[in-house]
Amino acid sequence: TDLRPLDILAEAVPPNGAESGISVTRVQGALGLQLSSPHAMSFPASRIFVRCDLFPEEFSIVVTLKAPPLPPKKNEYLFTVVAEGPDALLLGLRYSPTRLHFLPQPGLGGAWQTRVSFHSPPVARPARHRSVLFYTNGLHCRSPAAKPPPTVFRTADVPFPAALSVQGARFFIGSRRRTKGLFTGLVRQLVLLPGSDATPRLCPCRNAELVLSIPPILQGLTGKPEDNEVLKYPYETDMKVTLGSRPPCTKVEDAQFWFDAGQRGLYLCVGSEWVSVLAEAKERLDYVEEHQRLFTRSETLGIEVFVIPEAGLFIATANRKATSAIYKWTDGKFASYQSIRTHQAQSWRHFTIGKKIFLAVANFDPNEKGQEFSVIYKWSPRKLRFTPYQRVATHSARDWEAFEVAGEHFLAVANHREGDNHNIDSVIYKWNPRTRLFEANQTIATSGAYDWEFFTVGPYSFLVVANAFNGTSTKVHSHLYVWLVGSFRLFQSFLTFGAADWEVFHIGDRIFLAVANSHSYDVEMQVQNDSYVINSVIYELNVTAQTFVKFQEIPTCSALDWEFFSVGEDYFLVVANSFDGNTFSVNSIIYRWQGYEGFVAVHSLPTFGCRDWETFRTTAGSYLVYSSAKEPLSRVLKLRTG
Ligand SMILES: [Ca+2]
Ligand SMILES: [Ca+2]
Ligand SMILES: [Ca+2]
């Protein structure tokens, strides 16, 4: 992760010696810095915000200090960030004998117009030279049950300004650039931990190589503790924040911190156990970045991701022109692996039967001889290639779905149309273990079928079809079937608008079904551009009523695919928006599950004729890949988490 502790104090002090205006002073066995000039410790914000000039929206601050003896109403500054110009305070941390104030820029809006104040437990023991303050989003005070009570504050309910630019600003340690309010205590440590719930606006900060977050000047000069104060105040020795993998936690490390940058957790060693001091120490999606531009021979429709044991991770792209391709994940990128002749391929489906590995392609067009069929390929463990296995007669096939019911293997094809007729049968094939071929098992009447999706709920097996067009209208019913005594029977119908995809997903024990509506069109209706900007719908299974009920409608731009994925404990849906009536250049959106609020848009991704999204995971992290039906370029995106 890019988010590592930033040692603000070390930035402000020259590594090999104090400048004028700063002196190194011993406090109860440890060393601290004392200021005599408001300008002595200052540096441009750009030095630590290298790649991005936005202050992180969530963060923690670790301060170790000896509090000055101040009269009750007096204030002093621990640090500030000051913009150019007269007295443009952006933010700061201010100390008073009874409070700690975190000051935002005035007029930033929202709750931050008023400062957030914290009762300041260190006040009870002003002589002690360590307070540890953690400010993350919200206003919580939490003291870990530790023998040394470093004070942990969390701010939970007050959102920090999202786009606080520190461009051109300077950090001042112990002052706000003026003599007034100069900190008269000692500072030993001041570390900023960029925080937890970042948004796309939060850019990565600098990679700080920081293990011990005490400036070198204060490490080298550690003298012998006077009067055995180390024993007297064991917790007032060095306050360490260790990075990296889980360090030991014994008596020696007692009261020390471990910052797990990977999981973005901060832990305190308490009685030989690491205790989390930030409640939300978990992996979260921060932003999405382009990882690979995958140039394909022609425009790509469906993408299928699959793993072949002992061979690796692959994707198959369904390409519009004469060949489709298989790519293998090699050295962190997809590399060409095999080309397969296809006819306006729409999608691929990977499945296994026992040890056999198959890949079925849905061909939309007939071949050169006018024969119309789709092909099932089988992986040859000897050739390490897919070879043709079975041809199946199909009609403008859009999609294959593979599934198992009661130990038997099935393949369902979505036949889109035959000539001009969209009201035709789609076919469910069953694997015959004797002939080792798929044989037609059931036909189901469909209207411009686009997609099949199979899922199970408890002992029940379901198959849902996306019907896109009946010859005159895209406003048609798409049907959900349930398996009962040997065949699929109609279970429920949904009114859909050019339905192109069904996506089923689980959140806890809740079951959802999302449809991608692509187009609202009727021959009798005037063609309108806005007929592509329509709602797609998420349904939820009501178990008692045994029916799916509308859960949420989401505006989409000719949606062609939904893909569900999770990162850490968060759930996401990404939609393939393909067209808004004027342009294929539209944003596809990632939505995050927010419980009661349903899915809320969190990331906008510029896409062009977006057709299909898939997710996959490698040891290096989580990725998304999407295809474009309008240009020969697919993209692999990396999900950055912290
Ligand atoms: Ca499907
Ligand atoms: Ca889907
Ligand atoms: Ca997909």
C-alpha cells in the first residue's frame, strides 16, 4: 500500500543537528524538541504530499509530547498547515490544558466549520510527556485497556473535508507561523498516518521508509535515564510504531504500536497481545488504477476468466471478427496464448466435468459455408491448448450457461434470433456420460434471448433468462425458471427493457438478482435518444413470499452487464454502461453496498462501448477487466486497497 506513516517531525528537523530556534532537551529519560522561534520547524507540504496535494480524508496523528504548564484558557499549536497569504490556516492541532482542538480551515463547510474538540486526558497528568492521539473519521474517544494510557481519540461522525488541497501550503511544527501560540512544551514525535476510508480523490502519498517514527536527532542522543525513570515510567520510553509483518508482543514491546499497512490496522501491544486500536482495521477499496491495456484483434464482447490447475490463470475474449483469443496471465499481465476461429463470437463459458476442462463459445454468425453453430472446446493437457470437442447448432447464439443439478451437467444456450424471428427456442443440453456428448434435454421459448444465469437457493436450482426483444418491442418479460422433477418450470416473470444480463449475488444470507436493461424501444414509439438512459433493477428474494421483489432501481446508460465482487468486507457492483443515445463514451460505475441505503455509486470509470466486466484475484491483489464492443481495446484495472 502507498499509505504509510509520514514522520512530520523528522521532515521539519535536519537529520544531523538542530537549527537555531530548536533545542534538544531531555524529558524524563527521553529526548524532545523545544522551540524558540515559530519558523524554526517548517517545510512545504509538497515535500510529503508528492504525488497528490490533497490532505487525506481520514487519518490518524500520533503525537508524543511533554505538555507545557499552561493557564486554563491559553492555547498553543502542536502543528498547523498554513496556506500562502496572510494567515490562511488550513488545519491544525491546538493544545489547551483542558482540550485538544483539531482546527479545520474556516468555511470548509459542514461540520468542520466548527472545530472538533477533545477532552484532553493528558491534562490530568500534564507532566507526562506522551499523548498519543489518533484522529480518524469521527469523534470517539477510546482508551485501550493498557497499563500506560496513551490517549486514543477517534473522530467518527464528522467527515473531514474531502478535497482539502495543501498545494503551496507549509507545515509548521509547534506554531501557526506566528510567535503567538508557539508551543512551549517538548515534542518528541509527530506522525501522520494517512487513514482508512479513502475515496477516488485521495491520492497515494509518498512511500515513506519509516519504521521508527522518532526523528533521528532524538534517537542518537538518548542519554542515560535519570533516576531510573525508565522503570518509573516504563511507558514513557520510546513510543514505537513498527511497520511490516506482525512483530512479537512481549513485555519488551509492551505499550508499543504496530501499524499494519497492508490491513491498515493500528495495534497496541497489551499484555503479550496485539490489540486493535482502530476499530475498522480491514481491507478497503481505495481506488482503481489502470493496470494493462489489452489490445485485441477486433472489438471484444464477452470476457471469461478461468483458472486451469497447474497451467495458470486465463481469459478468453469473444471477438467480433474472425478470431477470438485466449490470454494467459504471465508476469503480472495477460499475454497472448491461443487464437481460435470464431464467427462474431459473443461470449465464452468455462466449465469442468470431472477432470475435463471445457470452453464453449457462442457464435452469433454462420461460418463461410452458411452453417450456423457454436463450439465446445476441450483443454488438452498434452498440447496445453483448447481443441474443438463438439459442435452444437445454435441461432445467433449470445450466451452459454453451464451448471450442475443433482450431479448431472447441463449447458444452456441463449438463441437470440433465427433470421428475423426473435421468438424462438433456446435449448438446455445435458451431458451424456456414456456418449460423452451434450444432448438436447429441454427447450424454452425465448424472445431475443441475451443471457442465461443459473443459481441455487438451498436445495432449489434456478435458471433465469434475459429476453431482449420480441420483434416489435424491447419491453418484454424475462423469466425465471425453477428445476422441478426433471425439468425447468416457470417460477416468476420480470418486465425488462432490452435485458442483456442477469447477475445473481449473495450478501450475507440475502439473495439478489440484478438485471441490466439496455434499451427501451417499441416500433410504435418514436425513437428517442434517452431510451438508452433507463433504470436497471436489483431484485431481492423474499423467502417467505417465495418471490423476488424490487429492491433498488439504478439509472444506467444502455447497461449490458453487471458484475458483483467483494473487497475485504465490502461488496460492490460494477455496471457496463455502453451508450447514452449519442456516444459510446460513457462512464461505467462501481457501486458499494451500504446496507440500508442499498448500492451507492463510489467510482466512475470512463469507458467506451463497455460490454462486459469480470473480476479476478491473484496473489498480487484484485483486478477488474472490461471489454469494449466498440474498439479493439480491453483494459485490466487494479483495485487498490489498504
Ligand atoms: Ca450468463
Ligand atoms: Ca454479469
Ligand atoms: Ca461479466
